[in-house]
Amino acid sequence: MDMSSAASQHTIRNRLLLAMGPDDFALLQPDLEPVTLKPRDPLNEPNHPTRFVYFLDNGVGSVVLGPERAIGVEVGIVGREGLLGTSVVLGALQSPNSTFIQLAGTGWRIEAGALRAAMATSPSLQGILLRYIHTVLVQTASTAHANADYLVEERTARWILMCHDRTDGDDIAITHEFLALLLGVRRPGVTVATHFLEGEGMIRARRGLITVLNRDKLKTKANGSYGLAEAEYERLIGSSGHDAGANVVQLALGRR
């Protein structure tokens, strides 16, 4: 690797890499390769060997399930707080899920074998990665709960908040069609939901773009469907030391 592009805990933005101890990061550093990722870039194919694990510095990735659909239903969302390729951490060679880039970004990738080898030599590295996997499972459970018990407007508010956590600005580049596929609902339902959120001053919706105007109103509208996984991440990975709550959720994912 060109040392001018080598990963460094002084310059990376991925919070999981930053939370590692210096010795654990040093185990991964020689094998971390910089990557630039575009929307819809596939990161792994379902039921095929997972070659790489990705740590995003910016951008957002989606984990989807549902080969019978063009894109599937989103079951996970990942940004700079974590990694894409959780099956590798758990010792599986492949996953039935597929993963792709939702919002363009940059980051780092490491070969699956290199990550497994590093985990085998360091209990502390294995520990922090497994704690992260726990937060992913909490997020997945929260998504299942939201899909079963919450209105489309509430689920849309939750999804917007989760994307907003993982972006630097207030703009989210997403079409209604794409959002409908990710949420597993019909496009008219997303249109009605975004019109409602816009009418209440929570967002501004334009073609291919959603702009967050009021996070507090969005969190109220999400009606408890947002925040559990984010607080759990702060408890297990974050370093602020505060109690779980609204400010903690934002601190955990880098949004002040």
C-alpha cells in the first residue's frame, strides 16, 4: 500500500476503527485499503463468499434481504459507526443478504481472511467487533418491530433519522421509488408519508432529495421506533460516558 494513503487513527473517521485500542488498530492497518464507493455499488453478493469487510468514513450502506425483488427490503443501515460484512466477524464465509452503497462515500476495506486472522490473535479486537455485532442485531430487531407495528410515516421518520445520523449535512439523496423499495412499501405510501412530514415542517422533499429541517419533530414522529440501537451503540462502543438518551444517540454517531 502507498503509505501516503495508509489508514491512520489520526485521519480516519470510522468510529469503530477509532474506538479500537492502538495495538488492535495496528493489526488491521497494513491490510486496510482505501476505497471510493458510488451509489448502488455492490459490496457482496448473497450466498457467495464475502471477500471484503468495509469500514466507511462517510457514505451509507444498506443490507437487504429478498432475492425475489429487484432490490429487496432493507434490514440494516451502516455508516461510519460500523462495518459492512458482519458475517465475516461471526465466522461465516457467506451471507444470504446482499449489501450495496446507498449514499456515495469513501472508506477502507480489508480482506475477510486478514480480519479473521487479526481477530484470532487479539481477544480485545474480537471483543469490540462482537459488541458491534450486538448493536447490529438490536438495529435489525428494531427494524422488524417497526415494520410490524408502526405506520409508514413513523417508519419513514425513523429511516430519515438513521440516514441523517450517518451524513455530514442535512441533505439525503434518495428517490421516493428507492425509499419505497428499502422500506418494503408501495411508492404512494412513501409519497403520502413524505408529504405529511414536509407539511409538519420536519423535512423538505424535492425530486431525489430529502432535507432534514427539524430532528426533534422527526424523533417525536418516529414514536419510539428510533433510538434503541443508537443508545446501545453508545453504551458498548461510544466513549462519551453519558447515559443513553437523545444527546447520547447523536454523540454515538457523530452528529452534535
